[in-house]
Amino acid sequence: MASIAATAAALPVKNRGMITISIMLATIMTALDTTIANVALPHMAGSVSASADQITWVLTSYIIATAIMTPMTGWLAGRVGRKRVFVVSIIGFTLTSALCGAATSLEQIVLFRVLQGIFGAAMMPLSQAVMLDLFTLEERGPAMAVWGMGVMVAPIVGPVLGGWLTDDFSWRWVFYINLPIGILCLAGVLTFLHDDTETSKKRFDITGFALLSIMLAAFQLFLDRGENNDWFHSAETQIEAGVAGIALILFLIHSTLADKPFIPLELFRDANFSAASVLGIAVGLLVFSVLALLPPMIETLLGYPVITTGLVTAPRGVGSLLSMFFVGRLVGKVDTRIIILSGLSLFAVAFYQMSHFTLLMNAYLIATTGFIQGLGTGLVFMPMTMLAFATLKPEMRADATGVFTLLRNLGNSAGISIMQAIFTSNVQVVHARLVQGLRPDNPAVIGGGGQHGGLPAPFSFTNPAGLAALNGEVGRQAAMVAYVDVFHLMFVTTVLMMPLLLLLRPANQAPAAGTSSVDH
């Protein structure tokens, strides 16, 4: 892996304002895509005839493709030039966004989302690197704060914008919205950004990259398709698990023997980096799975319009923005582990409240728990990243950045698949349990006082319409119980994560000023 290093003092650059706007458009476009599609998932599922667990592939395929390609960014920029990589990424991301919007089947949209993730992987790290090069050391603080605001505001706007586009137009417009942004961004980069970086012939570990890609792809397929295939009772699932395991073993052997492996394993000898990586995977598993589970629950069980779904989930982004603002002032004054513990505690409070969700609740509870989770997100991610690199040697930080991002994305995609699989399984179990007692000879049912076999209208044991209505209500109740069980599992997982903080050591010294590098 190669690094994208920012010089300590930026040289004067013409049109800095226009370059900043162009870069911000790229940042907003990729950050927007992390949340804008979530609220449209139920509508996508109906359009492409996909089940609730299958439609989450739209999210996981994008995340895993980004995870695989992100560590290549530094090498590609060094090999062919930063501007060329940027231009190809913008063009590819914009075109694949249009293809996602035009998709007519689940297979097509998943394929195009993979391509979208491949092209979009480089834009965030390259945007950060360009921003660092544009401004002097003294100017970087305010400049990166503006850049960070774009990263944080986009997820706030995403659910609301996605809800409005889906409600008033179609779910396809959550992808088509990237077209005007992409065109403006491309015009700005082509016109104003000049590539002064020198290309290099640094070796790339293609074997390590290929083995890691095969492992991650097979592992994600195992998680995504395992529930539908009845897990290890299916030959396909056994093959996917076997391929993932063999590829992982070969990757570890290769990385141990190679001179310059794709992922240097010595990174994990650092206790802080290893513990923070595990914590990052676990936090990503929880945070992103909630983003995938909530919109379908709100729209299908509570009957909210998609625009309302966007509005009640937007407070999560507001909470993140507020906590990110304050956490910068706390770092250095308060033990970073205490800040992370505070964030995890907020996660636990939110998940505990969510484990008491009911079909009769109002939107206030959803918005409140989302806001609390947002506060926790800001208190966890930035301090956790700082501690991950606090005790690493300076020459290892460039490689560590890409690895840490890859592992966090792996947690994001795996979390969505695992929690969706648990939810789907729980629905079936709870539905069967509820139906067992729903019989005409059950005194509790007969004593219901209704006019149709002891059941209130429109439910009935005797006519098809009444039976269909009854089964629909049982399915609705079973789904809510399954959601509540998943949220309770998240609460327990969060509490069990807290002792991991004991493995983290506070930084003895801050990273050297002016040595900023990005390697994704």
C-alpha cells in the first residue's frame, strides 16, 4: 500500500476556492450515498421483487466493494497521478449511479452498486489529501473543519432527501441525484485541479490483494445468502465458507512471507491498533445495521410515508454533528478512553430504549433514540481512531490508515448481514410461537368477545379474508418482536464491548505536527 502524504506547508495554489468546492462536491456525493438509499429500501424491494433480507445486498455490496478498493487508492494515485484517479473515479461513480437508477432486477442493482463502490472508494481519501495540500499548516484546521462539515451534513440530509425523492418521484432518483453533482464535480476538477504529484513505480502486492478480495467477497456472500440457503445445510454456503477460510489462510501465509505485503501483519503487534480495530469492527457492526433495519420497520410496520421516515431518522446525523463539534475540545483534556466509554454508554441507553419499541409508539421515541445514537457515534469514532494510531511508529501510520478503514467497512457490511439474518430467523420463530395459541378452541381467543369465532372484525377463523387479515396481523406482531429482540442483542453486545477499552493505552505523545498522511 502506498500513502498519500500531505506536505507540511502547502504551496500557493490558484483557484483554491473553486478547487475546494469541487472537492466538497465529491465528498458530499460519496457521503450522501451512505444514507440516502436506506429509506428507499422497501420501495426498491417491491420494484425488483426482492425479500427484506435480499434488498440489504444493495447496501452490503457497496460497502464491501469500497472496503476492498480503498487501500489501493494511494498506490493508484502514485502510479498514474492523483488527478487521473480522481477524474476516473468521478466519471465511473456518476455513470454507475445512473445504471443503479435504471436497474430492473436485484442482480443488476447489486452489480452496479459493486461498481459504484469500486469507483467511489478513492474519492473520500483523495478529497482529504487534496485539501491537506491546498492549505498551509496554520490554515488546515479551519479548512478541514469545513471539509468535515460536508462529511457530517450529508448523512443528515441523506434520509430526508431520499425520502422526498422516493415519495414525490421514485426510488430511482436517490441514484439519479448524483448525476448533476457528478457533472459539476467533474467540470471543477478538470478545470481547476492541477496534478503536481510525481508518479512512482512502487510495487503492488497483487497476490495479497487478490487473496484478500476473494476472502472478503466469499465471506460477504456467505453472510448475505446463508439465511436463505439454510446455512451449512446448503452446498453453496459450505463452498463460500470454505473459499473464505482457505483464502484467509493463504493470505496470512503470503503476508508473513512477502517482503512488502498488501497488509503488513506487524501492525497488529501494536496492542492499541489491534484493540481499536476489534472495537471499530464491533461498533461498525452495530451502527450500520441499525441504519439498515430501521427504515423498513418504520415504513412497513408503523405505516409511515417514506418522507416521514427520512425526517424521523435525520436526528441521528444531527447528534453526530453536535458530538463531533464538542469531542474536538475534549480530546487532550479528558482521557480518550473515558470519551469512548461515554459514547458506548449512549449507544447502550439508545439500544435499551429501542428494545422497548412497540407498534403503538410515536415518532418522538424513534427520533430521540436516533439522536442519542448520533451523539454516541461522534464520541466513539474520532477518539477511537486517535487511539488506534497513538502508539504506532510514524512510518507505519500510512499502511495502518488503509487497514483500519478496511476493517471498519468490513464490520459495517457484516453487521448489516448478520443482524438482518437474525431478524429474519426470529420472525419465523416468533410467528410460529404466536400461531400455536391462536386456535378456535383456545379459551383466551374464544373469550375475546368478537363476532367471528371470538375475534374482533376483520379477523376470522371461518372466511379467507378474515384468515388473511389475522395472518397479516400475526406477521406484523412477530416482526416487531423480532426487531425488539435484535435491538436487545445490540444492547447486550454494546455492554460486552466496554471491557475492550481496558486494552487501550492513552497516547504518551501526540503525533508530530505537520505529518499528515492519508492511505486508504
